[in-house]
Amino acid sequence: MIKKIKGLIGKKIELADQTLAANKRQVTKALADLNCDCKWKKNGKNEVVTYQYQGGFFEITLQPTVFNVLLSFYYLAETEVDYLQSVRYLCNNLNTYTDGPCFVYSSNEKKGNINVHLIYNVLLDDDRAKDILAKAMADIFGWRNLFIQRFEALVETQKQEKEKDVEYKALSVSQKQFMIREHEMSHNKTLEKPRESPINGITMTQWLETAFQLQGIVPSELMVITEKIEVLKDREVLSNFNLSTSIIENGNFARNFATLQLTFFLMAEPDRRRYATFILQKVEQIEEALYYRITATLLPLNAETKESIFVRNLMPQLSTAIVAHDLRNNDKQVAEFKYMWQDAIDKISKGEKDKLTDEQRFVASITFQDAAEYLYRGRQLFNANRKYEAIMWLENGFHYLFLNYLKLNKEDKENFYEICFMLGFCYDDLQLYQRAFYYLNFTMGLNNITYTKEYVNCLTHSKDFRVFNYIDALLEELINNYQTNNSDEEAEEMPPHINDFMLFLYRRKAYALIDQEQYKEAKNMLESLIEIPLCSEFAHEELNYLQKIMDKQDKKEEIKQQNK
């Protein structure tokens, strides 16, 4: 097998390999390949390199105990202090959309103006350092252009309102101090701690936090609509309100439907009331669980004159999933796990590994028992297609292993990456793509085809334009190695899993082309896939779907011509 193909299923890239020296070697080579003249300097224990690329001034900081490198692009925009509110608002707003760059701003006391900068945490490796840096800088240029475009619109709005911000009167921090603090924040950022309490049911606040990424939720009032209408206002009761109680009583479905209307606010915006509606619907009952669907709608905020139309909160948001109410209580589930764990340990100590069940092998491979319990339950829920509930357990296990990563043995690290894959899969399933990318990014560079497939799925589902370059790079690797470097006879003997992977990529690309309205290219690709047995059915279905789209376009064009 050719070297590049081996790379897909070969040695894993360990985060521990990304030392300061390794990062410096990779950065130096990548910048040389990009024809950048760079200048290195020491900043305490850190190594800092400055350079110019396509007219932009960049800085990369390497830290001894941090795997990533910090890519900074300074002075992408400059404005007067009068527009501080617009700068702060736009930085905060865009930061909610980016999955990489972070907008920050600083004040220049001498000039009396505001400067805007972009900071990007990037993980490199030996094979792709040049491409990763080039892509990151291209992203930064794109975000810069978007910032300038939207900033000009906000400035015009502020001119009309003639409004200034209180922060305008309190500028006292120099640019250098500001940026140093930002660097410290990137290193010392507080990590979410594992939940210490057991998970018993799904509460409204849990759903809002997970499905809509809200923080600091303070419930004010809940209207429960069943055969009667009940209004609850006790905040402690509302914070712990279990959604299942409105449709399930005494271990059975009490009704087929229930509607909940919640009024709440966020700690960051105590003066703005938010509204959410939950609809619960019975699905089915089995021996150990009652399945029901939760459909939640987060209503949009009322637009205010100072807010731009592109604010995400001005659009309604919807989230839905099938969940289950376990008829076994938490104590029984904990006892079941502890018995299985102890039985596995006893068998291993007696040299009876061949008698272990698959579940026992899994939990026995995890060094930390607390993490093992979370992962055992999370994996059960994941395999049962209970994605939302699986997230709550898997994230507990993720944070435990994440905080202890450098202490993990080889098997623990493999389990850690498996958790990242499952969490990414679950969030992809719930259409929370930014969160899915966060976890799936941990699996990049592991050369695992299953993980790579899910990453491609997430790119496709989120309609991310990067999917085309990513798929093309993988296909080029496979095609070149099996059809160019090998003889025709060898090419016909392509391993089944590699052949399946390549066909998967073709199908995903065709699907993405349709989603992003590249219809001619999609049609050409689908027509070529018809001749491949494993793709024929997919190609026929997609061509039929594509034809309907093109017929609608032709009809619209015909009507347009008639109305001229």
C-alpha cells in the first residue's frame, strides 16, 4: 500500500508530540514554503515570530505547555473612540458565529482611537502545516472583509442615533496590556467542570443550554397546558422542572400531548424577556423506557433600532429530538454498572479476559472509574439512538478525560477520541454544527476512516463550502495512489474499505453540490455514478430530485419571460 494511503489508517498523531520545538519547526518550514520573511524573538518562555503575508501583518506565538499555536492578525480595522459601541457589539456578535478566529479590540490612548484584531488558535502537524496556516490566514482575510462591511453599516446607524457608550469615558488600558491579557485568557481559560450530580431526566434549562447554547438562564414563569392550565412561578421549581413530568405519571403515559410555555431571561440581559415553547408528544412504550418527542422553539427577540438585521436572536430557532424516560431508577442503573465493573476486574485478575463481554471490555479499558460510568451509560444511549440524552453523559466523561489527558494511557486516549466522535455525531444529528465541529476536530489527524466520514458528513450537513476542498484532497490522494502509482491489476485489488470510503466521498460531494446549487456539476457527477453498483440507486434518486429543482427553475424563468 502506498505511503499516503497508509496515512489514512496508520499511526495516530498524538497531541503530546506537539511540543514548542515541534511547533517551531513546523511554523518555520510552512512560512518558508509560503515565501514569508519571518523574524523570531523570545518573549519570556514563549517563542514569537512576526511576518507579512499578502499585505497583512501576522504574529504567531508558541507556548511551552500549549499544543496549539496562536495566530494573530493585528490592526484589521481602526476607528474613532466615538464608535466604540459599534466595535464592541460587532466583535461580540461575530464571535458567536466563528468556529476559529476570535475578534478583539484595544484602545490607543495617544491617538484616541480603537483598533480591531483577530486571534486564531491553530493545531498544526508535520504533513499539513503549510496548508493549515494558509487556510487559517485566508479565513482571517474573509472575516476581515465581513467585519469592515458590517461595521460601515453599524457606523451609519450610530450616526443617525447619535448615541455613545459609557465605556467611551473609561478607556484606560493600553494596547499592549490588552493584548497580553488576551494571551493570558487563551492560556488560562476556565474549563467546564464535570457535573457532580447524577443525571435524572431532562430539565428545561438543560435543553435550552444544549440545544440553543444559552448560558445563565433564569426562568420567570412556566405555563403547563394539558387537560388543564397550570402556571408555575417558583424559580427553584422551574430551574429543576423535568420535562417528562408533564406527559408521564407513575411510570406510564398520562397523555399523548403536552405544551409548555416558558418565560425567562439571561443573566447577561436581565431586562430582556425571552420566550420558549416546548411540545411533548408520545412516541412508544417498551419494557424499560417510555419514548417521547420534544420539539422546542426559541422565539425571536423583538428587533430594536440599534440592532442589526443579521443578529441571530432575531430569528426563531427550532430543535427536536426523540428521548426516553427510563423506568429503571438511577440507583438500579448505578448498581448495575458497579456490579459489571467489579465482575470485569475480577475476571481480569484471574486471567479470564476471554470471558469478558463487549461492554466489560470497554469499561475495563478505562482507568478512571468515574469516567467509565459516564461513558458506559453514554454509549448505551448512543447505541439506542437516544442522542440528546447520550450527550449529557458523554460530555461528563469527555471533560473528565480532557482535564486528565496527559495522564491517560493509550487505551484511555482511544476512548477519549471515541467520545469525541460520538459527541460530534450527536450534535450533528441535532443540527448543532458548530458544537459538532468542536468535538470532531479532536479526531482530525487520527487517520480513522470512520471519524473522517463523520467530519465530512458534518461539513455537508452544515452546507460548509470547505467540504469541496476537503473531499477533493482526499479523493486526489486515493486516486493518485491506486490508479497512478499502481498498475491496473493492482488498482482492481483496492481494499474494500478504501473503495467504500472513496465512493462515500463521491456521493457526499454530489449531495453537497446540489445543496449549494451547483446543479450542472452535480448532474455530471451523478450521471457518472449511475454506472457504479454501490452508487446507482443513490444517483438515480438524486437525479430525480435535481430534475424537479431544474424544472421549477425553468418554470419560473418562463413566467418571468412572459411577464416582460
